[in-house]
Amino acid sequence: MYNKNKTMEGLQKEEIVKKCTEMLENMSRDVTVPRNIRKRMNKLKDNLLNGDEPLAERATSAIYELEEMANNQNVTSHTRTLVWNLMSQLETVSVE
């Protein structure tokens, strides 16, 4: 029973990351987001999906990167709110 729950937890984390990468993809297409931020979002999405590190480490790295984006004064309040939502979702993944 323990292993089954552990596997389900891993699958849930993968689903969360998948949803986060979809959100990053949508935000990177938004022309109201500064170009340099859109590029960073694309790179972040690729790192989340294809990184060599364990999922929790990739999520933690993404949180730090998103925090920098959220603090950028050129980011609109709407985008900043979306970034904060992404950070909240990824925090559930980064905890093992």
C-alpha cells in the first residue's frame, strides 16, 4: 500500500509540472509580457520538462527563477499574479 501511494504522489507531481509548463507556454505567447521574460519562460519550461536533475530539484530551481521574474518591475501585475500561482504549484512538487 505504501508504494502505491508513493507512486500516485509521483504521478500527481508530474501532472502539476505538466500544468505548470502549459501555463508557462501560454504566458510565453502573451505579447504583453516583455520579450526577455518570455524567453526566460521558454527556457524554464524546457528545464522543467527535460532536466537531468530529479523533479523536486527542477521545481526548486524553477521557483527561484520565477521569483526573479515576479520581482522584475517590467512585469505587469496580471503576469506577476500568474507567476505567483506557478510558484505555489511548484512548491508542492519541490517538497519530498
